[in-house]
Amino acid sequence: MASASAGKPAMMEPPQATANRTLDYRAPWWLPGGNLQTIWGALAARRHRGVAPGWRRERWTTPDGDFIDVDHAAHATAPDAPLVVLFHGLEGSSDSQYAVAFADFAAEQGVALAVPHFRGCSGELNLAPRAYHSGDFEEVDWILGRFAARSPSRPLVAVGVSLGGNALLRWAGEMGQAAAQTVRAVAAVCSPLDLAAGGHAIGQGFNRLVYTRMFLSSMVPKALRKLEQHPGLFDGAALKAARDLYTFDNLFTAPLHGFRNTDDYWRRASAKPVLPDVRVPALALNALNDPFVPAASLPRAHEVGQHVQLWQPAQGGHVGFPGADGWPGFPGHVRHMPAAVGRWLLSHV
């Protein structure tokens, strides 16, 4: 694997879909380490060239009478151009840096892009006494099925980021051969495919002080608003005292979505055990220095089926992969990853 060195620019070669290719990524010398690559990518690096991508919002009614909001990238495309569906990460949205960067890539390539928001993530609280979770493959199935049915002339591919990628690969594994009737290929970016390993990692040390606190600052208020909608749904006082995701999932995520507790949720919702069952071209991209996803927990070649490619570069952080090549240098950009993953997906169309 390539490593950072002073004076060398970041690079990411867009690989083709060959069996043994991997991701060649080098972080800028001034961004050493997974935490810097994660935080800088999210907060400071450029997301697009020129004018920022625009969005057109559409509301879908779910089978259980709730709703989700779908944001479509506003650039024009041909009626039969491929459609990339992007499932965001924990507390993400179409405003997330990776979504904007993917929209910029899609406009450059002339392909359509849609970002379906998981329930409660579009800026408006959903109605039902449920939210979303890392293994929500039933929701993924309904969303992808609707896209496929309404646009049969568009080849469909899907990418999930972090939580969204675990849910997407969980769907691909659960569906087996049937997945190919809906999508041409799927990709997961920086996904905690072993949820227990990722959950424990984010609850310790620097991760607990920074990332856990950031996530809980939005998750807890939303959960308390859900309690106002549905009194008695969970113990509000206990949730207010939650200081890690394990406790939050034990009080809120697990019971609301049919799991006994956090351990049951993390075990049953993880995508890693079903990767041998995937029967559609699939990519799992994980940086080995991701602070959320321990390298030791990542799947190895013998733990996945022949349809799954593993890209595990040494650097990149969590959905970071910031670079400085090709654009004016500082503060860098985050277009490398969407270009590489997007081209891999489109190579299957």
C-alpha cells in the first residue's frame, strides 16, 4: 500500500473492475493520520468544482404510511443515463461532503444521482415510531425497487457510505441472486461491516470525546422529539444520560427496530457474515487507518464471495480520502473517492 511522503501529491487512480486491483491512495503530506484525514475531509476540503451542485426534493410515502425525502441532483441527464443511488451514513444527508462530491462527479459524467434520506435525516422528523439503523435492508430493498420500477430504462447502481454501505451490502447478501434483477453493482465506502467492532472502537478514547459526542448531539434530540410523538416509546431520562452509542442503541435503536439489545442488533445487522452470499458485483472500500473501523475487523479475501472486491488502502480515514492533486492545492478536495468508486460502479453498466 502507498504511504504519505513529504512533497508527493495525493493520488487515486480510478481502477477498472478487474479481480485484483485495489485503491492507490496517498494522503497529502500535511494530513498525516486517520483522524486528520477524516476531519479535514468533512470540514475543510473542497467538495466540487465551480458552482455547487443543486438538488430537487421529492417525498415518497412508505408502505407503512410514513415518508422519506429523496434528493435528486439537479443537473440534466439523458433519459436512459445510468442512475447512481447513494445511501448516506449515520446522521448524514445530501449536504454531507461525500454526497456533494458524488453529485459533482455525476454531473461531470452525465449520469443521474439520487440521495434517499433515511427516516428523520432530511431535516423533518418522520411520523412512525421507528427511525433507521445499520442493517435496514428492508428499507433499502423498497427504495431500490421503487427506483428500478419507475425508471426501467436507466441502468441502476448503488453506493452506501458508512452506515448506508453496511445496510446496502446487507441487502445484497440477503437478496442473493435476486439483487441482480434490481442493480448492476453496489459499493460500500468506509462501512463498519462488523458493527460490534466499530461500535466499541467509536466508544473509546479520542473517538468517544469527538465523534461519539458529535453523533449524540443530533441523535439524542431527535430521539426525544420521537418520544414526544409517541409517549412511552422508551425511557427518556435514561436516554438523556447516554454518553456512548452502545447505550443509545440499547435504549432506542435496538428496541424500536425489533432487536433484543445492542449486542443482538450489532450481531444481526452486520453485513460481514453475509458477504459470501452476495451475487452481484460489489465493492467494499475501507481505509486501514479509519478511526471508526478497526483494520482487524475488516473482511479478508477468504471471507467474501467471488463477486466482492475489497479495496483496503493504508490511508484515507473515515470517508475522507482528501487530496491536493489536480486542483489548486490547499485546502485540498474530496473528489478522489467519488471518482474512483463511481467509475468502478459505472464500469458494470
